[in-house]
Amino acid sequence: MLPWIVLTSAALALNLFGEWRKQRVLIWVGKPLASTGFVLAAATRHAHETGYGTAILIALLLSFAGDILLIPKSQRVFKVGILTFLAGHLAFCVAFIIRGLSLPWALGAGLPLLAAGIPIGRWIVTRAPARLRGAVAVYIGVLSVMVTLAVASHGRHPDLVLPLAAVAFYFSDLSVALNRFVRPALSHRLWGLPLYFAAQLLFAWTVWIH
């Protein structure tokens, strides 16, 4: 696991340096390399040998593809990236269902997320371009379900890594929305990207401890 953490961390630093210096070539090199790290972290731990691990690996591969699709400035490509990440979140949901869920924990997490997610989602959706609003709204809903199921799975088989990873993913997606739809700023990426890659590595970690 350690080599892939090092790879992801070093490539993330390169990506952030590229963001700071506005050097697109460094972003095109750094971000895919960082994503490769979390995919290999799961793949080299024989993720494909269990249903849970297979679903996590598929989710990580979709995240890898989404990362690349979010690099270009094109709104059309960005929409494809949203749909790719949406599929990734659904794969994470499948993984947590396979692992097992606690209904009381699902309700305990889902109701607060719903209460917080509706105003946050409305605020973000109204700032998104009209042609993206439907996709963004669905994405926010699925993201909230993913976090709920991660907490519910922890409730069934305790492992704090799952909810920590899911919450980190949730907030990293919020940083992307803020950067794309509210105000582009390096500060959003400086906290959002480390949260995102930490989340993916944590998900990969759960493949070999189960």
C-alpha cells in the first residue's frame, strides 16, 4: 500500500503545483498518475477476489476516468465526467450493499444528509449552467446516498475508514462544484483534491482489510 500512497501523494503535489503555476501539462501528467496510484492500491491487493473488492475496484476505475474527463475546460466533456463519477458513486453504493447495511444507521445518517443536502443542492444547482442542472441534481442525490450507505455499512460491520472516506469524498465534490459553478479559485482545489485522493486511498485500503 505504501508505494501507491507515495505515488499518489507525489503526483498530487505535481498536479497542485501545475494548478498554482497554471501549467496544464503538469496537471495532465500529475492527476492521472495520482489516480493510477489509488487504482493500483486496490488492484494489487487482489480486490477482484471478492464481490465487495470488485465493486470498489470498478468504482475506483470510474473515478480514474472521471478525473481525466474533468481536466479539460469543455462543458460537454465536464458533463460526461459528472456522469462517469455518478456511475462510480453507484458502484460504491453496490459495494456497501454487498458488505452489509444497518437500517437504523442508514436512517440516522440519511435524515441529516437529506436536511443538509436539499438547501446545499438547490444552491449549487441554481448556479450550474441550465444544461447541467439535471445531471448535477441527480449527482448530489446519489452522492448523499453513497455517504448514507457507507455509514450504514459501518453500522453493520464497524470500520470507521468507510464513513471517513465517504465524507471526504462528499466534501471534495463540494469543492469541485464551488470551483466550477460559484467561483473558480485555487483555494478550492488546494483542499478539495487532497480530500478526494485521500478518500480514494482509504476506499482502496478497505479492500484488503476485509
